[in-house]
Amino acid sequence: MATMNFQVTTVGEGATGRHQTANAEFWSTETRLGGTPAQPTPLELLLGSLTGCMNVILQMVAGEKGWRHVSAKYSVKGELDPRGMMGDPGIPPYFRRIELKVWVSGVDREQLNWVRDEVDRRCPVHRLFEQAQISIDELWEITQS
């Protein structure tokens, strides 16, 4: 299988960035530095990338198993000490810990741990956080669709 390539071009003005991909445009901003509150921050986009990527992988795994009507709801929270971004060399400027809750429907309770492990193993964004040694506290539950 050939490798996949991804590209984003960003134009930054003040604390706002306009990002362009081959098929989409999106914005990021930091309101604490003068950006508009209608746009997500880059760190919120990063957390959304985690849950979005996990959802894609969940659907891939479900498709491979022949499971129909699998869906999920995600809630993610990242903890960061802003002193690192402000220049304190003793404080890491990245998330120290991530709390992730996943509610899945369409998966048997007996398969839930296997599904979780498979999604975590195959999701590029989840693996990136793991490799950076950022703690991810995950709770997966079965819910009705």
C-alpha cells in the first residue's frame, strides 16, 4: 500500500490562522491573544483531532468485523500548565494529561475492551500522544443508540 500524504497551508494574522487543505478550510484562534471567540483554539483542534481520528478507526474496525450501526460519542479534556507556553523552562508547554470518555453503541459488551485496544493501537493521533508519554485516562462505556 502506498503512503498517504497530508498537507495544510496556514495564513496567520494576529492570533488567528486560516488553514487550507486540498478539500477544506478551517480556522483557529486564541481569544486570550485577541482572536475571535467563534473559532476553536489550536489545542482544541488537537483534542478534536484525537476524537475524530478515533472515530474513523472505530468505524474501520466495525466494518472489518461486519458490525452495522456502530456509533460513538466522545468527550475529551486536556490539562496544560500555561506557564510552559509563557516561557517557563521548567514547565512542559504541552498537555500533561488527557481525560477521554467514549460512549459506544452497536458493540457487544464482551467486545468493548478489544475494540478499545484496537482503536487505541491503530489511531495515529492516539499513538502520537502515547509516544509523547502524555497520560490518557480513558473510560469506554456501552450505551444505547
